[in-house]
Amino acid sequence: MAEIKEAMPAPQPESLDMPDDEVLYELADLFRVFGDSTRIKILYALHDNELCVQDIANAVQLSQSAVSHQLRVLKDSKLVRFRREGKTVYYALDDDHVRSILSMGMDHIEE
């Protein structure tokens, strides 16, 4: 017969190590950016590639204008970085944290 273990008491609010509200608001804003499927498509297009706006637009089948708007949001959220080469601007994921977030999200939904 299985042994019944006593339930542990719930932690008291003052004992929880909660981040400041401002940090939690910033985190919520970051996840809000991930809440748009167009931005997710763009991030996946950039997962292993550095691409210009036209190449991204072709990959995700959107207009250059729509892609540029979403890239601005992603850049403001520090999820993508860019570099100029002449008149062409190339975009890439900002760092490995972004790749990790995408990978963990895929792992989570595939479970």
C-alpha cells in the first residue's frame, strides 16, 4: 500500500522570492512580443540565418512594409540586431537567449 505523505504548508507571501513589479512588467512585455505569429515566423526565419528585409519577406510571405514594421518591434525588444552593408540592412537574432526561448517553446508544445 502506498504511503501517504503529509502535504507541505504553502509558502507565505513574504517568503517568496518575487522579482520587483517593474521586472515582471518587462517580462510580460517580452512575452507579449512573442504572442504574435508573424513575429514568430520572422524569428524562425532568422534562427540560423542573417537576412535582409526582402529575404525575410519572401520567407514569411509578407510585404516588405509589414516585415519592416515587425522588425522594428523585435529590434526595440532586443530580440534582433542589424548591420548595414551599403544600402542593405541585414537582420539576425540578437543572441542565443532568443534561440533558446524559441527552442524551449517548441519543446513545450511538442510534449
